[in-house]
Amino acid sequence: MKWACKKCLLAEMDKDAYYESMYEYIALLPVDVKTEEEEYQRRLSLCKQCDNLESGMCRKCGCFVEVRAAKKVNYCPSENKYW
């Protein structure tokens, strides 16, 4: 598995390699940790409707929503808890 630089700032990294490593991370999550696909897509659909989504990131917590939504135990950080 190749990862983006773990000790680098975003400005120091190749953007394409960083996003690729993020999607690889999601794909390799263990089944017992990973959100089922239907629920994952539902979560992302709700995020896309939220005013706090900006450039793939949640303005409430600073996460990349695609990574946050990929883990079963995670939840929406909004006061409204959309998922």
C-alpha cells in the first residue's frame, strides 16, 4: 500500500497522490469497521446537501467527509446529526 507523506503538510504533497491514498485507505478498511455501501452513499448524499460541506471537507470538524462516512462508528458532527 502506498501512502502520501504521513509527516507532510498538504501544501508539501502531490494532490493526486494524496487523494489516491485516501481512497485506498477507505477501500482497505476491515469489513467490521467499514460502513456498508448503501449506508455510505446515504451519508455522502446527506453531506452533499449540508451547508457545512466545502471542497469535500466538513467545516464543523475539518474532516474529509468521504473518510468520516466510511467508518461505521463515526457520526455527523453537525448539531443536527444528519447521520
